[in-house]
Amino acid sequence: MLTFSLNSGLVRLGALAVLLFQLAGTSEARHLPANPQWTKLAAKRAQNAPAKRAADATTFPLYNFTQPLDHFVDTGFTFQQRYWLSDRHYKPGGPVIVFEAGEGPGDERIPILDTGILNILANATNGLAIVLEHRYYGASVPVQNFTTDSLRWLNNEQAAADSANFIDNVTFPGIPGDLTAPGTPWIYYGGSYGGARAAHMRVLYPDLVFGAIASSGVVHATLDDWRYFDIIRQSAPAACMTQVERTIDEVDRLITSPKAETRHAIKSVFGLQNVTYDPDFASLLSNPLGAWQENNWDPAVGSTSFARFCAALGTPDNATVHTVQGITISNATFNYATYINRTISRECQPPQNQDECFGTITAPDQYKATDLSQTWRLWDFQVCTQWGFFMTPPPDPSTPRIISKLITQDYASLICKLAYDPGEHFQVPPEPDVEAVNKLGGYNIAYDRLAIIDGQEMLGTVAVHHYDENGLADPSQEPPQIQAIHQQEIEFVKAWLKDFKAPSKP
């Protein structure tokens, strides 16, 4: 068995799989989970998008594939699932390499066809590369609105059946021959949620998916996702995390004071004095931390938001204190408050008040719109029905925390109750059915020709959120660890393909 080091990560490369062991056995980098405050702010801040590098969409034509609305009950309705194709490296006999676009518009992933992992693997194998859009996302929308009833076909089972139907029946315009499985080897790649989808496709449809690569795949669903922020605490710059820990500890002490004037004062320091519900205020302070998973080795793809946040917090200074709004606060809290005032508080402008901007139970009607522009409802619906991932502080009070103790699981899952009224045909369960995900293997998922790519510090500076997904036009300009993992992926995919034998025709 070969071993390969990716800085703090370790790959064990054998005949069956590649595994980079991640911190504490978890893989937490992903699309941001449901959170009432983050849902509201999402439209105002850049979301994590590992495929932001510009690419000419006309180079990679758009096609549609007809899918049934329901694969298990005949409704008589169909929809068009979008996909994009690159045949720049294809030669007859090569594999089909499909990229799972996951919980976002597929056209955002077109650059992966140009310089990313799809192009890298297709070039090495003479393969045909495809980006496949997920049902309900982008323009692959099968319904007229996003009510609870209309979303009932948005689940893991239907999405997996979409991919299986595509692999089993698609014909590619302008490309001769039958490239469906099992006559052609299909390699399925995905990152984050898409990584879990890739792993699940290999397990559920092994006769169709010859091999799969799950990068940062969230193969284990959970309700209480306290590790998400704890990994950031352990992996981010120590001085920055010291400042955050100190602030949160101080804020929690003041916001839980029996004196109303003290609670009002600490909110005022952050410019959030008119946020009525204390957990809403506390939740807003965690917002900058979500930028950690937007880090990327490529500046054209990643974000510097987290670095700017840490720079604003300064260095730990126990000697300096400030008296503001009649209370004494540390230098850490003062700097944190200055940053929140500048980046979040100011986003709320008249005629809206702060409860309308940032409130949850104080402004529940804002979650009720169900037209097709309300795309935030999609991933949150999946979280509320099957995935969980409700971000909370550590359950052990002795463990340092970087988010407030007021952010309980009940609060973090509040979006599920506020946004999805019971429908005539479907209602969101009291808790997500995480067993629907975990029964496919969870942390122990394993299958022949299934590669799981994770970093030891999955949210760390050297291995963040499917780092291997993007690439450069000139691979020699990529960081050494990225070149190395791309080469490893080429090697094991080519090794897989040597084992491929097309089934005998009847």
C-alpha cells in the first residue's frame, strides 16, 4: 500500500480507495447549513463557490435530459435536467466523467470543465466530461413554486434516481455510439454535499457507476453539528481564535445578565440594540466565521473575508479595556463589535427595523414567500428533512467555544418551523431523518473504487472544502500539494479503468 502526505493530511492509496483522514473523523466543510440568520444574510454576502473563475459558457454547450418528477410513483409529469459537456479530450473508448453540481446552479461549475478536476481527469483518460445539475437547483426546476408540498420530491432518493436514469439512458448530441453504463465506465465526482452524492451513487448503483470520488463528502448526517465551528476554532490562526473565544465568553456573560440594561448595552456595542430576541443577536456574531470554508489556494476562486475578519480583531491584549454604553469590555470584544458594526449592523437601513432585518420569531412572515426566486428554501429544506447539520456550540461547557451558548439546536433548527408550513401532501418532520443518509454507510462508507478525499483539518488552511476541485490552465503554477493530489487522482482513476471490462452483449 502506498502512502502520500498532503501537508497535515494523509492519503492511503490502495486498490480499493483513497482516504485522507480528517480531523476527529469528521468531514464538516460544505454548503453552509440551515441557520435563521445566515439564511437572511446569504443574499447579501458572497457564497462559497469553488468555480468562480471565468469560463466561456459557449465553449461548453448546454443540453437537457428529460427526467420524471417522481421515479417511484408515476405522476405523469417530467422536467428538464440541465447538463454541460466537454469533448475536448474525448476519444472513443474513453470514460465518462460526471461532476455532481450539488446544491447550486450547474452553470457555476462550468469552469471545472475548463481547468478543474473534470478537465484534468478527462485529459488523462481521453474522457468525456459532464457537469450535471441537481433537481430543483439552477434551471432544473420541476415545480411552479417552492411550497412545502412542491418540495416533497427534493430528497436523496429522487436525486440519486435522476443520476442513475441519466447514466443509463442519455445520448450525447454529436457524439456517436452508446456511452451509457455499463458498456462505458462512468466516474462520478462530487464535492461537499455533491461528494456525499458521489459516494452514495457508487453504493446504490454499482452497476452504473464504475468509480466515484467524494471530495469533502458529507457522508454522515447529524442533528447537533457542534464540530463545524470547533474545527474552525482548532484550525484557524490561534491569535484570531483567542480573540473570538474571549469575545463570545464575555458576550455570553453580559447577554445572560439578569439586568435588562446590561443586555441592552452589549447589543448596543455591536450596533444591534434593536434586535429583540437575544439568540438572534448572538447568532449574528457567528456570521463572519462562515467565511472560513470560502478559503481556497487559488485567489481567483477563494475569498479573503476570513483573513480580513481576523485582521480586524487584532492581537490578544489583556491590558486594554474599553468602557462603552456603560459597560466595560475587553479589547477583543471592542474590535469584534467594530467589525460587526461595519459589516452587518449597517446592512439594515430604514424603513426596515432590526427585527425585520435580523429577527426570527419576531418577524416570521419573512420566511413565508414560496415563489421560485426563493432559492434559499432548497438546501434548507434538505437540511430540515434529511441532513440536519444544525450548528451549535460544544456540548461540553468546559470546551472553548467560538459561538454563543444561546445557539441551541432548537434555535438553529428554527428555520424548519418558520419556513415550511405543513402542506396538504407533505410536512417537514419534527427532526430530519438523518438515518436516510447514514444507512448508506455514514463514517464507515466503503466500496470498491470509491475514493474519499478529505484533509485532516477539513476546514484548515492547507486542506479546505474540496481543495482538489479547481485547477489552473498551467498546472505547474498550482501549489505542490494540489499538483500532488491531482496526480494521485489521475493515477488511481487510470488504475480503475484498467480493470474495466464491458459486459458481453446478449
